[in-house]
Amino acid sequence: MTSATSSTAPAPTTPAPTTLPTLHVENLSRIYPSGDGQVQALAPLTHTFPPGLTAVVGPSGSGKSTLLNLLAGFDTPTTGTVQVGGTTLGGLTETQRADFRLKHYGFVFQNHNLVSILTAIENVEFPLTLAGLPIRERTERARALLALVGLEKRAGHLPSQLSGGEAQRVAIARALAGNPALLLCDEPTGNLDSKTGEMVLSQLQEAARQGRTVVLITHDRDIAALADHHLQVRDGVVGVVD
Amino acid sequence: MTDLWRLAWRGLTRRRVRTLLTALGITVAVASMVIFLSLGEGIRKVFTQQLGGIGPDIQVSLTPLSQGLAMHPNMPAKAVQDISALSEELGIQSVTPVIMAVRGGLDVTQSVVLYGLPAAQGIQAVFPGTTVIQGRALQPADEGQGVAVAGAKAAQNLHLKLGSTLNLNRRNRVKVEGILAPESGLVDNFIFLPLGTLQRSEAAEGRVSLVAVKLDDPRQARAVATALAKKLDLEAATQSDFLSFLDRALKISDAVRFGISLIALIVGGLAVANTVMMGVYERIREFGTLRAIGARPAFVRALVLTESLLLSLVGGVGGLLLGLLGIWVVNVYTQRLAGIDAAALTPRLTLLALGISLLLGLLSGLLPARAASRLNITDALGRV
């Protein structure tokens, strides 16, 4: 079981740890009941996600988000396993899975999903609070991360006082707060204009350059083109493009 | 822990009006409970103070205490001689026959207790703490005469002054010769008369309501009371019998009043549950996000429970403050009425009110907390 009290997260500008756990899926599939029948949302997939930015492309309803939910441990697969390093997500309890996500994962959602009652810096601090970091340490780290995404002057603002692009950059800072090895991004530029989208994307690329495994769900082929690796999803079937 | 409370507080203050209204609901529920229960506490306090240091060690009457306080003069005065005859054997210091009657009117402020006792023994034979503030005390020569000494509150309520005449009935009237200093107790509502005077007025010559017995050693009260009851076939109650009888009566009364206030508390608890549950549903996506980024189910559960506890605690403290105001109003009224503080906020009641508030918060928060902690992250994020 992984501990939720890890307090050894390095500074945000430091590259991700060299001994990164590998994200591997083995015979992973998901079938949902639908009326009297069943819908195969994801056909069996065996794949190892390499470090760097992997774009998962496909039209709406193709199974991209199903894959992301399984990779994150939000959903339980019908068959197969998700392995991070030597750990199989399916073998963990809810609490252990929460601790595991806190330590190894960062998430960026389409709608920033910031906690509305917390300021920008408090949102970034939140995973560090869960990890049990002392207040001074987590504030310093959150401030540095906000500076990294160019929002140090917006630290005291609530999400409602930020633009969509700013809120999404705060969400990236929050995702990087625990210095995770894996970054799962679900349409992070979907609600942004192209210029802001590029800014957000460049920050994800930077995170990938530091050695992390960044999985980017998108239906935008232009954005996908900027990724290092590509997966194509169509009707639940995942194909490796390169 | 501090972060949890801060987060919970922010969660509540996000919908200020709704939170305020819910807290007010708790406030009113707790205040009503505090006021209801404070009545018992106040009465208990008054009686404990009144009977702790004064009054007879033993009260002998024909009817048992469980049938109410001895008022009706139904006991032959011969009992006084019978008890006196046992003085040496049982260590009895003094024996005082007492006759009591209540004069009431539709206006409760006009109600007084007429208390007749031998003028030669004086009021202090039974109530040693009393002092005359105006006029004089009862004297041996007053026996059978139309004189009275009024308690402070009785004098005030009936507008009695020195020399005033008080009509006991059509044929009997007495003149106020003295007024007692305020005692802040029941004696303030008494009007003391010579025994013979009140017996005549009540047409109860040769009979008394009770006999007050003082002992050489008050610690022997229980044993002497048992002996008296056995030897004379009468009811003999000690101060502690009286207090425990009163305590039993107050406990029953407490239970009834608590039962009534429980309805308000349940309504308040349902309001908290509703507010917290609505908060959970409104923030389901937020809770989903918290779970996604690494919050344990227990954290989310604790957060919702803390919100519920906080809401109830704020309501509970508000209820205590409102209850204090209510108690003050009640006491202003009962002071005017009977010269006593009928309601009191004791530490026991304060702790009970806060404890009930927290319990209410805990119970009301259990269901929403369970719902929030067991949410499906995928559904909560609304992405599939």
C-alpha cells in the first residue's frame, strides 16, 4: 500500500524522478450493460504508455474517456488490468487507490474542475494538503507552480474570478503539485480558444519533456499532431498509430 | 484538521442565506429546549436552596408526600402531644403544629399561602433564616388574634403595608403587623398568622395540616422519621424525602418537556440534513474532483460531517444565547409573580444543549456524508 503522507515532492521546476513507474494495460476492456444488451465501450487493449506526450484521438463516444477512466482507476475494467510500476490498480481498495492517485497521478479535466470555494493557490495546495505537507512548504511550492504557469499574481483569486484559460492553467499547476509521474488530461483545451489552448498544451509538453507519461485525450487532430505518440480510438477499438 | 474545518466553513458560507436559515432553525429548536428544561433546573435550584438550610427536619402529616404537599388541615392537634411525648426518647428539640391554606385569585399574582403556627414559637421555629424588615414579628400575645406578618412578595402583590387589613373570609380579617425581608424564595409568598387565628378562619379548630419537628441531631432525621411513623401511625417525611419526591416529580416533568422540545429538535435536524444533502448534490462534481485527485473516501465523509457539525454547533450556540434571553424573560415574569427565578441555565443544561446540537449535527450529516464518500467518480465528474 502506498502512503498518503509522502512529503518528499521536489520543487516544480525539477524534472520528474528518473525511476518513473511505467503505465501498462493488459487485455483491458470495458463493457457497459445497455437495456437488455451490452455495449463494448473499449475492446481488449494491451499497451505500454511510453514516457512523453501520448495523444488519444477519436470522435465523441469512441471510448477515449472510458480508457482514461480505467487508466485513472475511476472505473473498474470488465477484463484486464492497469499496472503502474509493479502495482495493479484493480488490487487496491478505494482508499489505497486514492493514495496511489495522490502520489503518482495528476489530472487535468476539460472544465478545469477547480474547487470553487478555494483560491487559485489553495487549489494548487490542495493535493499537498492531502499529502500532509507542512503549510509553509506547500504554500511555497504552490506559489512556485503558479509562477510556472504565469499566474503568481492571481494566487488569491477564486476560480470564478479567473478566465477559462487561467483556470485551466491553475488546474495544470494543481496536477503538477505532487510531482506525479503520470498526467492524465481529458480534453484540456476543449473549452479554450486556440491561443490559450496552445499555451496550455505547451505546458503539458513541458511536463512530458521532464520525463513524465502524459496521456492527452482529444478529438482535435491539430493538437494531437503535437504529441510524441498517438493512439486512435474508434468504436471502442484502440489502435497504435506510431 | 484545521484545513478540514476551514474547507467545511467555506462550504457552508457559499450559500449564506440557506446556511443562516438552517442555523436559525437549530437555534430556535435548541433555544426552546433550553427554555423548557431551564424551568425544571430553576425550580430544582430554588427548592434545594430553600430546604437545604431551613425548615423542619421532619414533617409529620396524615397523608403521604406522594399525594402532594400537606395543605388540608386533617390531622388532630393531639398528634402534637403524642410527638412531644417522644421528645426525650427520639432526641426531638421542638414540635410545631402548622396549618396551611392557599388564598388564590384568577390573577396568579394575588395567590398567597397562609401559614399558621403558634405565635409563641414564632416564624423562626420553622424558618430560622427569616427577619422582619418592617413592624414586628409574631408575639405570644398574638395567639388567636387578628394579626399577620407578610412575606415580602406577598405584601407587594397584595399591596399590603403595616396596618393594612387582610380579609381571610367574610368573618375573619387580620391586620398586618410586620413585613419580612425578601428571601428570594418561597417564604416570600407566605403570610404568617397565629395558629389559632388561621384554625378559626378555616373552621379547623383542633386540627392541623402538619407538624414540623426539629431534632437535636438532624443527621438522625431518617431514623426518627421511621420511628415516628411506626409509633404514631402517621406519615413522617424528612427534608431529603421531600427533595427526592420533588426531584422525581421534576424528572417526570423534565421528560415531558424534553419530549415536547424533541419535536423541534427533530425538525431542526431534518433541516440540517436537507441543507447538507443539498450541498452534497450541488457539489457532487467537486467531491468527484477531490476524490479523483487523491482524497480518500474518509476525507470526503469527514468534510461533509464537519459541515453538518459546524452548522449544528453554530445553531446550538445561537440557541443557548437565545435560550438565555428566554430564561431572562421567564425569570422577570416569575420574579414578579412569586419572587423566584423559575428558570436557570445550569452547566448541566449548557452541556446537554451543546451535546444535543452536536449529536443532531452528527446524525443529520451521516446520510449526506455516506452519499458523498461513496460517489462514483466517473458519474460525479460527468464525463461518461
